[in-house]
Amino acid sequence: MIPTCPIPLDRYPIVTLAHGDGGRLTHQLVQGMFQRVFTDRELLRAHDGAVLETPWSRIAFTTDSFVVRPLFFPGGDIGRLAIHGTVNDLAMCGARPRHLSVGFILEEGLAMETLWRIVCSMGEAAEEAGVAIVTGDTKVVERGKGDGVYVNTTGIGSLEHELEIHPATVQRDDVVLLSGDPGRHGIAVLAAREGLAFENEIESDVAPLAAPVLGLLDAGIDVHCLRDVTRGGVATALVEIAETAKLAIAISEVAISSDPAVAGAAEVLGLDPLYLASEGRFLAFIPAAQVGDALAVLARHDVSRGARTIGRVAATPAGEVSLDTTLGTTRVLDRLAGATLPRIC
Amino acid sequence: MIPTCPIPLDRYPIVTLAHGDGGRLTHQLVQGMFQRVFTDRELLRAHDGAVLETPWSRIAFTTDSFVVRPLFFPGGDIGRLAIHGTVNDLAMCGARPRHLSVGFILEEGLAMETLWRIVCSMGEAAEEAGVAIVTGDTKVVERGKGDGVYVNTTGIGSLEHELEIHPATVQRDDVVLLSGDPGRHGIAVLAAREGLAFENEIESDVAPLAAPVLGLLDAGIDVHCLRDVTRGGVATALVEIAETAKLAIAISEVAISSDPAVAGAAEVLGLDPLYLASEGRFLAFIPAAQVGDALAVLARHDVSRGARTIGRVAATPAGEVSLDTTLGTTRVLDRLAGATLPRIC
């Protein structure tokens, strides 16, 4: 249930260039709309930036711009995606998400009510993920120089452990876990964009991943590397990790399989599910001895209930990811190339 | 002197959608171009985010998206503006700029060499300001859905003092300093956009402001509030501060005057210089007893050599900014409204 837009729609039904000039209408938009939903004390103090206490000796810092098309899709919208996308990048550093900045680039003519829906969705998502939106910025570009809304979110998270969670920390014989079935986000967005209807509507998996990650850390799992599966899919993520780690990764096509509805839709669209984006799934590299404990932790969180072992790290061939296919053959995976899937996030 | 673009221009003369899909070409752009110029260790580690040491108990955190048109203008370009704009917002919190994130939204068809010039400019500006670019993101949108390049920069700075530098800290009888003549950036961008040629080309004042600010703090000046003069100009900045402080500010038109070339250009364009943007000027609110010391500090830095006293804070009428004009009359100032000056930053 979205509350009524607080901007008087009879006077300001759309975003105008003056909403971005830093003057009276920018002030009205910030105070009248954004500060109704984003109510952190630092944001309301309205200075050039937020001043934050940092009692931790290490923080994670990450940025993402979101240009997804369409703005609304089954299971989410650009606002929810912008919050959880950055929250998840912080979680993948092993950090507890704490503070976010939000930068809007709005297109002149955007319906004010559309912006309000997105802002409300961001407020809800931030609450769900336990992060505070503490500073922001708004710009407006002329009609035809944008696409409704682009959002940048940049985040700060606290590191409350001593681990080095990084591709370079991956070890030979590590086991690779995947937190659930991949590809739902990619199919949901592509289907919405192309106006395709499948028998069962596939919803994006966009969700915050910090809770299961912090669960692994709290349980004392010696996590070597984490990576959320976004643009480029499972295959691209694994190739990047294998190259940085200078190790080999062997994975099983059976273990990695998508939900049948996602796999079917990918086939119709001529796409390889291994390269489809998720926005609520992650890879974890952990010592073999802790696999049972790790899977038990992941099973306790809805978002990672479908966690499974998908492969293992070996010494050679360094930098290579191989897939044991359902046909019994082996295929070497590369980064996404060729089949362009733009504006998925 | 800009070095040769490291991307082979015969093969990739322009940015394509595939440069933003997270696959092979994104990787090539990040590794082949961005990491040639942005060489901080954390950025090169290529993880989902940067991990940073934070030995300070307080940090400042601020974000800005840049959509300036045209991308290049006398005295600067979108890259230099994006670095110094965020560096300056950190400085206005009284922080030493430390770390920046960079998020690009590129338009399909952008000349690769244009991107390279902007990236080189950002690298130079970051070095000049003493900040490290530690994490980034790149997205590409279709032709006609952007305008070449939009850049978001988000920054972290360290607070190494106990002051509360904020509009709410402004005191009755504080003196208002302005660090130099205002409005050069606004005129430079508008002239470049409209193809206007003035007898003497006016250059943007875009420059990093942390050095004079840290100079004031090091000298023990009890700085109450700082504000850089960007969108909305001196007038809008003062109105926002007066309203937050619930105090009155009286300023003198003579003291605030722009360079004659800027004032003349503003007259030709029908603009009030009080509302023109600067990108290298700031307001400082300090106790009257420290004005001499403060001006002596500011005179030591090129960027604030033109610092002057422009006014004073009074108790009433609360929230109001009044201007003593050169005609001997008094005029109450309001936020920028009406004369829209979009995409100045």
C-alpha cells in the first residue's frame, strides 16, 4: 500500500528541469518527498554531507549505478534493486551494511507519482536491509537525455572480523557454494521489457543478502571469498574469481541448474542460464571441512534456503572454469560475450 | 598532454552496449582504460567493493551526480568537476577528503577518446586534491537515453577535530566570509553551451577547496559553518543557512561583487550574479574576533586569495537574508526560482 504522493500532483504532475536547479523546487522535492521517506537524522540535518561515527577499524565502500529498464518488473523495481544491489556488494566484502547515499538523475517529464513509488520502495528496502540513507543528490536532465530515472547508491559497511574475504584468498580444495537457483532476475526483467508472458510469471530474486553472510561469519565459517551473481551470471563471476585466484574451478551443471520455469524461459529467449543475472544469489568459497555447517546456516535464511554445493577449486589449469555438463562432457566457461544483455540492473 | 587512449580505437572507436553488460568488453574497459589512470591498490584488487582502514572516530560521507552540459568548458570538464565537486562537499563538512567512488553512466556511441580525456582529467584532479579513487561502476544506456557521460562520485573524508561544522552551529554576530569572486563556473558553462564568445574568455573556477579549509582548522579558527557556492549561487546558499540556523544574515552587494567580466556576461545573459554557480568558492561563518586570522590563512592559498568579509549574522528577522545594495537600498533574498539554470554541474 503506497501512501499518497506528498507533492501536490495538480500543480506538479511531472518532474521539471527546475526540480534539479538547486533552488526552490529542488528544496520542495527534497523536503516534501524524499525526507518523508528517508528519515535518518543525518539526512534531515541537510548539510553538504553526512557526519558518521566509525567505531570500526575497517569499513567496506562500494558504488553502483542502476539503469534497469523497465523501472518496474515482477518482483521489484529500480528502487528496491538500487538498495539491495549496494547492500549486497557490501555483504560480499564481509561487511555489515550501515550507510547509503542516493543520487538521482531524473528525466524531465517523469511522472511525479512514479518517482514517489520508487522512493517508497527504496524506503521499504532500506528498512528490510537495516541500512540508513544518510545523504543524497538530485539532478534533472532534459526530455530525451535520460530514461525516467537512474539511481546511484553508494554504501559503507562495517567489517567486524579479521578475515580477508577476496578472490585472491581462495584456496585449492575450497568448496564452491551457490546460495540458490540462479537467473530469476534476468528473466523477470527481460520478460517485462519484451512484453513476454510465461505460463508462470517469473519474479526477480532481488533481496538483501547480508543476513545469511553475517550468519556464516557468526558461525565461525572461514569464508575465503563471496560474490553476488549479477551482470554476467554465475559463469562470469566464476571466471573473474578463477583468474584473480590463479586457480581452477570445476563446477557441475546439474548442481547449478535454474528453476525449470527459468530454464524454459531462457531456452525460448535463446539465452544460456549460466550467464543470466540474479540479484539475490551469491557464491561462497569455503574450506571443505565446513561445508555441512555452512549449508546448515544458509538453510536458516529464506533467501538462501536453496543453497547447494556446485563445485570445487583445484590447482590447475590456473584461471580456468570448467563445467561438467549433464551430457557427461566438459566445457570451459568464459566471460559473457556476444549475447548482450544490457540494462539488467 | 593527454597520453594515447589505451583502447584500440580502430576496433572500438565508440562505447557500445556490450561495454556495460558486465562481460568481456566491460572487463577490457575497466582493466584497459580505468585502471591505467586510477591505480589505487584497493581499486586494482577488483572486488565488489573497497576495504578501507578507518582510524578516525568520525567520517564525512557525501554524494553528487554530474550531468553538466557541455562535457568540456573553459577551465574544466565533467571529470574535473566530478572530483572536485565531491572533494569540496567533504571539505565543507570540515573533513579531509580521503576516498572516492566513481560511477559512470555512458551513452552508447560516446567516442572512446572522449571518455579517455575525461578519465585522464579525473586522474589528474584526484591527484591534485589528494584523494584516492578506490571503487567504481560502469553502465551503458542506449543512444538517446543519456547525454554522453554522467558521473557520480561519492566520497569519504576524515574528521580530525571536534568541531560541529553545520548551519545549525552558526551564531549571532558571526562574520560571513566568501573565499573569492563568485559566478565564474556558471558563466563559463552557460557561455560554452550557448556558443557565446565574450571579449575575455571566462574560465570556470572549479578547484579543490580542502587545503584552505584545513588551513583554517589547523590555525585554530572556530569555524561554525562552511558551504561551497554551487547550484543556486551565493543567495540560495545563504538562504538555506539562515533558515536552518533560524538567524538573520545581512550581506553587502559591494563586498560580494563578481569580477567585472562575469558581471558583464551575467547582464548580457539576463542573470543575477547572486544566483550564479561557482565550483571553487565557499562561505565560512566564523567568530568576529578571528576574522583577521582567518583572512590571513585564506590569503596563503591561491584558490582563496580573493577572500573577503561579505556580511554578518544577526538574531532577527530569523531565517531572512538581506542585501545592502550598491544603490543604498535593502533587498530580501530568496532561493533561486524561475530563471532555471539546469545542468550546470
